[in-house]
Amino acid sequence: MVTGAQGMLARALLGHLAGAGITAVAAGRGDLDITDRKALQGAFAVHPPAVVINCAAWTAVDAAEEQEAGALAVNGTGARLLAEVCRASGSVLLQISTDYVFDGCAREPYPEHAPTGPRSAYGRTKLAGERAVLHTLPDTGYVVRTSWLYGMGGNSFVRTVIGLERERETLEVVDDQWGQPTWTVDLAAQLVQLGQGALAGTAPAGVYHGSNGGATTWFAFCREIFRLLGADPERVRPLSSDRYARPAPRPAYSVLGHGRWHAAGMAPLRHWPAALAEALPAMRHRPAEEPAGPAGGPAAPAETSETMREEAEITCDRCP
């Protein structure tokens, strides 16, 4: 079962599962509200899943600063209820989480066991969901943190840059926030393999980091997109994040370490430039699909899954 089924990551998951011949139930917000225990129990009674991948989330980072209770209902309480129903049914749960659980003060990649310290309401609510899953399912609960997602089936930084490259002469992009762009297709394949390892007993439960390897800034990421588009990277100019204030603080450094995959007998995801080079040709020729609204919870100003949250980090010299 894949919750948050209209989201960008969920769509990549469902596509990968179909290609692998694995039967999956796609549960979007219209089908399943993860904050409703009875709805969850009813869904599990009809389609008892061996593995649940929870992509449902409140991901409107700035809105969460003023509506933390609403974000917590989906990211914290919803994850806890889902874990409890999984425990009753004997299902494995893969909970998608975020780099925002860290404070962003590190100077080297965060290992999976690093102390958390979220600085935003969004990060606090996602951490609450992590803790609920790991506490409720010590042997069958998996937390997979990811970052800077992009892919087909939704809006993302990559999609925004493709459009603005055609429209704007120059762009300004923040150059003091470090992270890891992650292609949904790569992460989807890794999640499916992790689920299979969980069922086979070869993948220990706990925390994993599901991001493409390497590290970059938004500015350098944007320049690489320009280069792959055949555009002049010099049209992209650096911008300090202190010139672009947002309600929720962004981590200055949220590069994730990937050491835990070896315990599961799996290789980490490849480095981000190789993934981007493979992803971009299809993305540049297909229009973005409008997100269908918040996933897996009550109506709220959220995206449909763990999508990229940083589109507004980019500015341009002719923006109104």
C-alpha cells in the first residue's frame, strides 16, 4: 500500500511497483485519511498490505509555522495511527521523512544516528512521526529520510528552473544552503528493495537516509540544470539566503550520510549529477502536473507528498 498516492514520490513508487509486477494499493487523500483510525482499519481489512510506504504528509513548510497543530495531525498523529494499525495487522511500515529533522549546523554528512534538532515546525512534526513509528514498530518500522526531491508528476525546483530558463535572462539562486538533490525514480527503487529486504528479514528496522549522493548548493544545482539544458550557466547568479527571508528557517547544511544501507546489504543511491542527467530529458519535454492537494489527511495548505519544498528559493532579475 502506498499512501499519499497523488504525490510525486508516490507516483514514482507506483510506476516502479507496476513495472516490477508487484501489486500495490494506491491510497490518495480521497481514498484514505491517515488521521482517521477507523478509515485505516477499514482499508486494511479490505486490502491487508504486507508493506505500507507512507508518502502522505503536510509539506507546506512555511504554513506549518502558523499551523503547527494541523501539520502535526498529519505528520505526527497520522504516522502514529498508521503504525498502530500496521502493528495490529503485522504489516511493515516505511515512513518517509526529511532532512529538516536536523538543525543544519553540521559541516559533514549527518549519519543516521546523529542527534536531531529541528528548527522549524515542519521538522518538529516530521520528527514526531519518526519517533512514533520507531516506538510502535521496533522490529518492523523503517524511517527513510530524504531531501530536495524532484521528478515527474509534480512541481519541483527542477521543473521551476526548466520553465524560468526559457522566460528569464538571468536567475538568482541561494548559494549558502547545502543538500542533496534526489530523483524520485532512484528513491522509489530503493524503497521497494528495502521493503523486500524487510519481508525477507535481511534489512534491519530503523533509520535510513534515502538521498542521492554528493552535495551541492541550490545555486550550483541550478547551474548544472542550465548546463544540461544547453543554456549558459553564467546566467545563474549566487544569492545569500539572508536576502530571502522565509517564515520557516531552512537548514544551512542538510547533507545526509548513507552508512546504514550496508547493514541491509544494499548500495546507497548514486551521486546526484548522474541522476539529474538521466532525469532531465523527460522532464524538460513534459508539462508539470498540478498537485491534487494535501495527501492522506484533512484539507490543509499542503502538497501531496514529500516533494521538493524550495521552489521559492529562486528569484530572477525580472520577477515582479
